[in-house]
Amino acid sequence: MAVNRPVSPTVSIVIPAGTAALPVLVSTLPAVAEVIVVVGRDDDTTRAVPRAARVIRQTRSGLGNALACGVAASTGDVVVTMPGDGSCDPAEVPRLVKALREGADVAQGSRYRVGGRNLGGGGFARVADRIVLWFMSVLFGCRRTDPGFGLRAFWRDSAAAVGLPRVAGHEPCRGDGPEIEPLLTVRAGENGLFVTEVPATAYPGGGSPGLATSLRVLFGEYLVMRRAAAAPPPESIVVMTGRTRAVAPVVEIGFHQEAPQRRQWRDNRFDIPERRMPSRPNLRVIQGEGATGQTRSGQTGSGQQRSSQPRSGHLRSVR
């Protein structure tokens, strides 16, 4: 997406507050620029939180809102999100960063690619993920091997297009809860980001949004995109200033100038020479012998009615 990206980027890791495994998770992270732990609005911040972590509060509740608040507070060139329940291996963070340095906008962990494993789910979870992936492919053309389980990395300049919910406001919005995982998988591709999948291992303890919840949010996202595509363009607004402008008589001038041109084009468009009828001599009737002067009333000069017999006379050609 961007061309001027650092070769050795700084990394920020965002972790929503999880279980008691959080201190162990943070202690095993690789060396990064910062670690951000997001806690709830009413959570007690005096509990055991590693000193190396930066603690912030989320504006609403839910996993999606926690991720959005943590990403907004991060300062690194690359942002890595991972669950705080210990279901992801921190040793896989360098592999995600490497995929970004090789040209990807988003690197997403996949349990079902070659080299990945799913140790935290049974056969039903695998079937449910396949159903979700099928709907992603049909509705959005998004072809992935994993709908998402919390392990993801992306460049900070692509954070706005990843698809996280808004941070401001107290009213809940779509994506605030655990359903954010399939939404992020779909939105990143819809927003034009280059997404690559990195094999990863999921351990027991990770939660999932469930099949019904995933399908509900996917259908909702599809309807929102359809309505946005069918919406008419915004109307133009004309501000009346009360000023008038003189209008030049362009129409009249154009009419008088174009009339001869249209006539000339109409006469010559077929490029056919003008055809003339063959000439004939102009004939004039000359009163000849035997003819008497006739008035307009049909009477002769002597006052008698004209005869029904044809008059005789001579025709002479007049040039």
C-alpha cells in the first residue's frame, strides 16, 4: 500500500486483557518497542500486570473495541494483535513481521495452512470454520484458509483500512465483540489490502465467536456493502448569492452564423453535382389569323358568346 516503509520497523504488540496467563505471555514476548495491554472500563488496574506493559482503558466493552483502542494508542511502525489468554505462541511474532517486510500489508496467522495446527478445537470447530470460510468466499470472494483466531500483524499506515470499529463514542457498533475476527478477515481484502497467511499454532484456551454469530455478522456486512454500492451519488448544492451575471447573446449569433453552414453541409454532404431539368423553349401564344380579341368574361369583341370550336392560330418560338 505504501512505498516508503522502514526496513527495520518498530513493533507494537496489542493484547486485550485476558486470563491469569497474561503475565507469562508478556514475559515470553520477543524484544519489541512497546507492549500495550487493554483493560475494560471497570477493570481493576492494580491486579498483576507486567511492568513492561503499557495499560490503557477501552472506551466500550468487547474484544473488537479493545483492539481498536490499543491500535489507536500504539506508536510502532508495525502493530501485532494477539489474544491475552495464552492461545497463541509469542515466538511466531517475528514470522509475521517478516511477511510484512516481504511486501504484505497484513499478515494473518492460519491454523489450517501447511505447518499450522489447531490444538484448541475439535472436529465441530473445524467444520464450523469451513462453513464460515465458504460464506466468505460466496459473499465477498474472500478465499482464506482460516477465518481468524486473534493473531494478526499489519503496518500502521494500513490500520485505517484493516476494518477495526471506531474508538470514540459509547454506543455499541458492529465489530465491538468477538465477531471482529471474521470481519477483519473480510474487510482487509475488501479495502484493497494485500493479505498473506502465515502458518501458526492455536493452543487450548482461545475463544471463538461461534458459528451463528459469525454468519450473522457476515450477512450484516454483506447487506451494508450492497446498500452502499446501490446508494445514489450525493446531490450538488447550489448556493444563491443574489448576484446576476449578464448573458451574452450567444444563441442569436450562433443561429445566424450556423444557418448557412448547415445549408451548405446539407447540399454537399453527398457530394453529388446539382441536377437540372433539360431546358425547353419558352412558348408564347400569339393571336393569329381567324382569332378575334377575347375579353376576360369569355365574350368576343362583338358581344357574342365565344364558340366551343377551338381557335386556330400560329405558335412561334420566342427565345
